[in-house]
Amino acid sequence: MGDGWVLVTTPELTMLAATLVLAFVLIFLPAAGRTMANGIDWNAGARDGVPARPGIITQRLERAQANMWETLPLFIGAVLIAHVAGEDGPLTFWGTQAFFWARLVYIPLYAFGIPFVRSIVWLIAMGGLVAIFAALFT
């Protein structure tokens, strides 16, 4: 396409792109909390010294971010391998859907400290990842 737009050709690649946008947004959520705790001067400066401990929601968002980074490379790799291998199908479709939507819901559940439901939502995301893996080996 000559107009500069990238064509996302499958629902799986669309969900991969959406997940990358979600991961990008997740960079800024805890960063905003740290800026609130330490001030704009600290954030814009060299960040020398010991920063103030951020609030509990910011700490939870930091952990949600770390959790996303643990699985994001696996998700990216699995989706791209499935696409290149031509293994896009029901398992990859539903797997990418489950991973993205569960990850989206996971962030506020973690931020607001909602136990058990958060863990179930995490398991749904992992189930989506397993479905994509299964498509690669079946």
C-alpha cells in the first residue's frame, strides 16, 4: 500500500498490535504514579537520590507491568510464528482474543487489589497463550 498505512492482515495480527499498544500504555500508568509521588522536577531530572515510595496503586501497576513483560515476548513470538507458518485458525484466533482482553481487564483488577478474580483473569490470558502454542504443534 503506497499511502503509508500498514495493513494488518489477520485478526491475530490485529490483536498482537492491540496488545503492543496496551503494553505501551502500561509503561505510562506507573510512571505517572511515580511522577505524582516524586514531582515533575524529579522525573525530568537525573533522578539522583532515593525516590519517594510510590502509592500502593502505583506499586501494583508496576507489578502488573512486570507481569506483562514476562509473557509479552512469548505472545509476540507465538503469534508471529503461527502467522509465518500459516497456522492461523480457531486456536490462534481465540487465543489472541483471550490474551488481549484478559490482559486489558487484568490491569484495573491488579491496580485496585481485587484478589482471586485477578488470578482467574490471569489464567484466562495464559490459556490464550497455551491455545496459540497448541496451534503450533497440532
